[in-house]
Amino acid sequence: MLISICIPAYKNIVFLEQLLHSISIQEFRDFEVIVSDDSPDQDAEKLCDVYINSFRIIYHRNNPALGTPENWNEAIRRANGDWIKIMHDDDWLSSKDSLSLFARSVLENPNASFFFSAYINIRPEGLQQTVRINPFRKRKLFDNAVTLFSRNVIGPPSVTMVRNRKDLFYDKRMKWMVDVDYYIRYLAHSKPVYIDQPLINVGIHQEQVTNYTFRIQEVEIPENFLLLEKVGTKHLKDLLIYDAWWRIVRNLKITSMQTVRDNGYHGTVPPIIEKMINWQSGIPPFLLRMGIFSKLIMFVHYMTYRNTIHP
């Protein structure tokens, strides 16, 4: 079997039905569907039964619920295909050719292990936005996946398809940086392949994890420091990543080392980040919010301390 479509489900029955319907009309048929369900009721199971004669579908209910992202991992663990196509239950395939185009890319790039496509953000009111990676960001990503610290230019997991390695999962300690962390770890061993066609529709709504964790210090601070701990400070020599950390310190209002500790990170804070925190704490917040001024001060700080950054 070529593709396992892994769906971590949780209560979104209307969205899940939309996703399963989009799968049922695919022209490419060499796939299975794995549904790992955290829902407190049987609605998702009943819906899966509707599609049991349309394609191979394997339903598993988690008791107790596993939560994000362990529910994602459970679906992946149960996958039998050569490739993992994770699909969140509020996203769906944009056309009947979506899986065919992913499969074609696999055949055209036999040495690749990580694929991602352009996608369309769709909001409840019907507003749509096609998201593509720009050439500069694509080049930076292909050179060094750690630049995802600066911006997640790949997108949500639903836009990816990866080789089923059976040994790489989403870090259950994370929620905000969970996809970026996974991408960086996967791309340490594989160059990505980008499909410049919007093959996935991404549902945007208020109940998503990214909405209730955005700019929450006790979520974002420990996760960003944990990821920096994983990848190493040597990447801060890249100005794009350095600027990302400047913005992390500013936007999360990290004014002292005590802020870091109070919000749950107790590992080693690199000296360069401590210097960054100290510099920003001496600058009036309204000036830091001025984009041009903040960039200028960041660059001065970078030029002053870049030679102190060690592998």
C-alpha cells in the first residue's frame, strides 16, 4: 500500500465528513485511512461506518483521549503504507487529483522523503487565501530547515506527505512548535520537495490549538527554548534565525531570566539569548514595537555578539 491517510479526530463531525468525502472522490486509490479518535462520543465512529464500502478505513477510539499531538502519533503508529499523509479533521483535499499529484511527485523524486504542497486557507465566512512559499524562503528552507524558527513556511501537517519511517513522531511535550520541531527533525535527513499547487484546503477557525496557544507565555516560552536546545545555538549565526529569536523575546515579553523560569523552562539559556533579553529590557517597549527601530537594534546586537556564538 502506498499511502496511509492518518486522521487524528476530535468531535469535528461536520469537518470530518467533509474530509472523508474529499477522500472518497480521489482518482488515486492505493491508500488506506486510519482514524484515531479522541472524541467523547461515537459520532466519528458512526461516520466512518458510512464510508466502509468506499475505501479501506480503520477506526480506533482512544480511551482515555490522548490529546494533541499524541493522537496524531497514534494514527501514525497504526499506518501500514509506505507514506504518511496526515490530515487534520478540519482540513480536506482540494480536488479529486490531490492524492494523484502527491503520488506522482513520489515517483518523480524517488530519493526524497518529505513532500509539501501549496494550500488554501478557508475561513468560516468563506474567505479564501492561497498560500505559496516565496523563492527566498524556499531557498532558505532548502539550505537549512532550522530557518522554520523564523516562519513556518511549510504550513500545517495536512499539507505534507512523508515516508513512513516508523521511528519519528511528534514531540508530545509541544503544542505551539510541534509541527516546526517535527519538520526540522525530519528534514535533518532529507531535502524537501515542494509541489507548487494548492492540493489541500485548510479550515481556519477559533477552536484550533494555534489560536488558544498564540502568545501564551507558559506555552510558547518553554517550547521555543526546548527547540533551540534541540537544534543548537550554532544556527543563531544565521541572521534570519537570530531575528526570529529577537522577535520571540520581544513578542513574548521576556524581560528577565526570571520570566523564562516562571513560565516553565528550567534548562540552560544560551549566553547570547541572555544578552538579548538584557538588551531588550533596557529599551522602552514602544520603541521595540517600531519595526524599523527594532530591526536596527537587532542588527547592532547581532554584529556586536555574533562572534560569541559557538557550536
